[in-house]
Amino acid sequence: MKVSVTILTYNQVAFIGKTIESALNQVTDFEYEILVGDDCSTDGAREVILDYQKRFPDKVKAVLHPRNLGQNGLFNTIETLKLAKGKYIAPLDGDDYWTNPHKLQKQVDFMEAHPDFSACFHNALITYEDGAPSHEVNAPDQKKVISVSDLIGEEEIWFMATSAVLFKNGLMHYPDWFLKSTSGDIPRYVILAQQGPIGYIPETMSVYRKNRAGASYKDHYRDTRFLRNRIMMYRGINQETNREYDLPLRKNIARYYRMMLDARQFSRSYFRRAALALYYLYLRRPAMEEIREVCRDYIVPKWVVNVYSFFALLPHRFRGSL
């Protein structure tokens, strides 16, 4: 078996049929299987998956969990990958689809020609449920060979759509911090890149749907639980890379602490937010202008600011009354 296509889905009955069809339509000179991992859908997606398994028993295998495994689909992914027999893994989210019937062949050919590479990816088209203009993930100047350093920065880095990646089976491992992360793609690519370069094929061969049933809509940047999970993940990546990228990762982590200052859970907690603001300043070491801004907005009590403003404006008011 050359390739295992792993389709991961949960409550995506409106999309799963087209996703499976795009995998079935691949033209290859090798064998491949399609594993459809369903995280206990309740919207009828399971019935669609079972229908495809019935019609294509030699190609489609339904992986149906008796309960939702949680963690934003991560455990569904891991359990489905355990069954993969292919030399390579081609992941596909249940609401995305491939647009080129030669996608698998092109990527396998690339990997066979570059045996030291851990993975490869191609461009993808992002489409939006709300009708916003579609656009491609990767720019024309996308770097052709990716290393770990290209995946780590002071901000979150993402330029590989799940539907665009093909990687060697057997390279992944799942440390404890990974198993707790709500993001699977970001740490996965870092771990893969540690095993070898990741190559880029400059062709658009899949569609990445942005819709309200997708995982990307569950990222809550004003929710401390999400933000703390991201902090935990990047600390795990720092540990995984033996702190080789400690400075940019510290700044990235600080960025999430900065977002946490506006989180819903801290809106009425002055002392907790002030302590968090001080910790952010310690981590980030920002310019003096931002230090003043953070101190004014989150550390100095509001009543002090109000009193200061009152007395600072008092001479102006007094002169205006004369």
C-alpha cells in the first residue's frame, strides 16, 4: 500500500460526500486506501460514510468511534492514523476536497525523488462560507524547501493547508503537550520537519473551506482556555526543539499573554489582570511606548487614572471659567 488517505470528520454531512469523492477520483499507478475517521457524528455523516464503504469496499474503510474522542479532533486523527497501512499519509479534513485527480501521484513522485524529505505540500484555495473572496494559501514566492526554522517565529506561522500535505508514515510521535493541544497541524509540521525537509509543489490542487462547522471557527482569542492552550503548545514546541528557538518562541508566547489581558475571564478581575500584565512585560520586553500603554490600561487602577486626569485638567477648566 503506497498511500493511506485519512479523512477526519465530525458533523459534516453537507461536505463529506464531496470529500470522499475527491479521494476516490485520484488517478494513480499505485494502490491507496481511504480511511474515514468519524468522531461520532450525529448529523447523518455516518450514514453517508457507510454508504461509500458499501459501494467501494476495496477502497473506503469507515473508522467509526462509539463516542466523541474530543480535543478538537486530535484523538480521532491519532486513532485513524494507527490503522494506516500506506508508506505515505495524505490527510484530508471532512469539509475540504482535492481538485486535481493527479494530486496523490504528483506528491508520491516528489517524495520518491526526494527520499530524505519528511513531507511535501502544494498550494490550496481558501473559500469562505460567507461569500468573501477566495484566495490561495501560498504566495508566488513561497519557499520551496521548508525547515524547522521556517515554522517558528514571534507570531503564529501557518502556510500549509491540511488537504495539501503528504508525509511519511511512521515519523510522527505524540508527546504529552501535543496530546493536550487543540491544534494538530502546527506541532505536526514542526515534528515532521525535524525528521527531514518539507518540499513545496507550486500547484493548487485542493480547496480549504472556511465554514462554521470547521475547527478554525472554534479558536477563541478572548477565551483564556484557548489562549493558555496555545501557550502550553508553544512551550512544548520549545522543549521539543531543545530551546533552539527560545527567543522567538518566548515572544510568541508573550503575544498570547497580551491577548489574555482582554479575555472575558479577566474583565472584572483587576489584580489578576495586573499581575498578568506585569508578566507579559517581563516576557516581551516591549518598547517604552507599549510599556506605558500596558501600565495605563491594565496595571494602574482606573480610579488613579481618573483622579490624575481630573487634576491635570483642572487648570484648564479654571482658566475656562474666568
